[in-house]
Amino acid sequence: MTIKEKTALMKEVSPFLAASDTGLRNAALRSISEALKSNKEAIFAANRVDLDNAQASGLAAPVIKRLIFNESKLEGVLEGIRNLIELPDPLARVLLNRELDSDLVLKRITCPIGVIGVIFEARPDALVQISTLCIKSGNCAILKGGSETVNTNRELFNTIYYAAVKAGLPKGCLVQAEERAEIKELLECDEYVDLLIPRGSNSFVRYIMDNTRIPVMGHADGVCHVYVDKAADPDMAVKVIIDAKTQYVAVCNAVETIILDRAVTGTFLPVLISALKEAHVEYHGDLQVKAAFETLNINTSDLQLMDADDYHYEYLDYKVSLKIVDGVEEAVKHINRFGSHHTDSIITSDEEAAAYFMRMVDSANVYHNCSTRFADGFRYGFGAEVGISTSKLHARGPVGLEGLVTYKYLLEGSGNIVADYSEGRKAFHFKDIN
């Protein structure tokens, strides 16, 4: 079957999945969890093939790290599934219950989006997270993972799909695409696909947006910041920065720019540079940063010079940009100009400065005294996420169950007609029902 034929079938299946009982969807998740455990050796073997191919092709070490699916990653996705099962059903929740007249009642209830296409990077655990989130939220999903993990993804998808169908979910509720050419075909399926969620580079996401009529949700890149305020605790700042940069460098919520208040450069910059060196992090900066190095007698030979307009850059590596500003207001201006509206953090003991930063930074996730790496659906208690959205429409930040549902209006009447109200025979009284 072609992708168009598969998505047409999913569109037919979608209402049945949307109307399914939460008990059935949770049973499917339990079945998937057991199947993943039972089939883990085959999954790990497929992953070893992908890792060998990646190393042979010369992929960078941080990228190869993302491809790994081992016992640790398996336990992580299994914990995510357990958390999903425990979460309340996101469907059929009553958001509005309003009596328009004594015999005319309006309700707004949550429902699935429908058919969602997710194109994601070469990270096998993402396939598990995305597919299980879509099942819990009653959405059909077509999944296209990165080619670097094609063998792992195939084994994971088959394990998940057959376990879900065996548990009673409709056939066709999940579909896997493997070929790059299928992406172009998917973009043309606006008759059947309700939403696309692309995860990848800025250029890739822009390509998706420019070549489809299907609504697109997601983020193009993750240029995240940590701002060290003049009232920052230096030990806390170092701890947060090193975690935000090195805990997992090849992800969108890793910090890419460290901003320092000029007032702390004299005492904190030498400490920061020492910590970055110890963590094997390469640092970049503009002429102002170079001047600060020279004033403090810090060796500039390891500083990679950058232009003042080059701060919108996502390294996804052991590299970071440094910026010096005069206070929190300038820090906010820099972030709003050069950031990607993903995740930004301030380190300070000044509550007023923190409040200003959190109010004025225009990002999906804004933090005080903590690492940017917390921007994650699992760490937010969502069970998992399909991605991070920097959009301001529908969903923003880590997209978990709530971001995968929309709503519809249900109106219950008894032969009511508009003419009675427009001609004065009856009148609305708009009474909310608890």
C-alpha cells in the first residue's frame, strides 16, 4: 500500500480509536510494555546493527549516542508507559457545560486530533514514546524515524503494533514509513492527515512547513540560554550550566549560550572557563568576551571568535557560546532576539530579577535556578512527549497528552430553532452547570 492508501485507511479507523474505552487503550499499553520486554533481545540486536553502520559511516560521537537503545533506554520507555497508564483519560473531559435555555444544553468536550504524522530524528526511544502517547490520546499515528536507526525502528514498531492490535485496537491505528521518498508523499495527504509534527533541523522543519497544506506543530531548533545574574550563587550556576550543557549534548533542550552579567565576569568568568575546560566544552564568544578574557588574563587561544550577530546557533555538541550583558533587561533582549523560544533559565537569588526574566522572556519554557534539560514531557509528568512546540497556537512546550487532544461542541436540544430566539418568542439565559 502507498502512504496515501495507508493514511486513507487510518482516517476510517480514527473514529473507532477516538471512541474506544480508556480501559482498552490502557490494556494496549500494558500489552506493548510486555511485548517490549519479551522481544528485547531482538530489538537490541537490531540496534547493534544500526550502531555498527553508524560508526562505519563516520557519524559524530554525540549523534551515535542518540542512536543507542539498550537496557537503560528500555527501562526508561517502560517507565514512561507505566506513567501513561496511570494518567487520567484525556478524552471526553467536559470543559464547558452551559445551559443556553432550559431545554438547550451546550457542552465542550475533549477529543483526539485524529491522524497525526510524526517525522522524528534517529532516536529509537522516541518511536516508543510517540506511539504510546498517540494510543493513550486516541490518535492514529504514522511514524517516520531517522534512517540511521531503520533496523531498530522496524523491530520496535512491529513489536508495538502487533501488541496493540492483539489487545483489541483497530488494525491500521499505527503505520510506519521507512523511505525518505515517503515523506514527500505524506506531505500531500492533507485529505487524511490532521497534523504533522516534524522533529529535526531548522531547514528540515522549514521544508515541511513550506511543502504541505497539513497543519504543522513543533519547533525548528533549540537555541537555549542560561543567564547568570549578578546575584547568582556561583556554585549553583556552575552546577546548572554543566548539567544543561553536558548531561546530554545532542538534544534540543541543552544550553547553547551562556549569558553573564558584566558585574560577575571578574569573579565568575574564570571559574566558568575552568569548569568548561574540565567538562571538555569548547567555548565561543564575540570581541566583548575576548576583551573580558584579556582583562582577566585568561588565555584566549582556546576562545573561538564569533560575530556579534551569530548567536542564533545550535551546536548539539560539546560547544557553547558566551555573551556578556549589562543586566537582566539586556539579557532578556538578547534571548528574545537570538533564541528559538524553546527553553531559557536565569540563575539568581534576586527574586525581582527572576520575576522580570520569567515574565519577559518569550519562550515556551522559562526557568529560575534550574537546568534547561528539565524541558521534557517525562520530567513534567506527562508520561512522555511527541516533541517540544514553540508555537503559541494549540500546544506550547513539551507536547504530552493534553497537546494531542482538541475539543468539539455538543449541543442537546428538543426541537429548538434559531427563529424562536431571533424573533423574540424565546430568550437565551446562559447558565453554567457545575
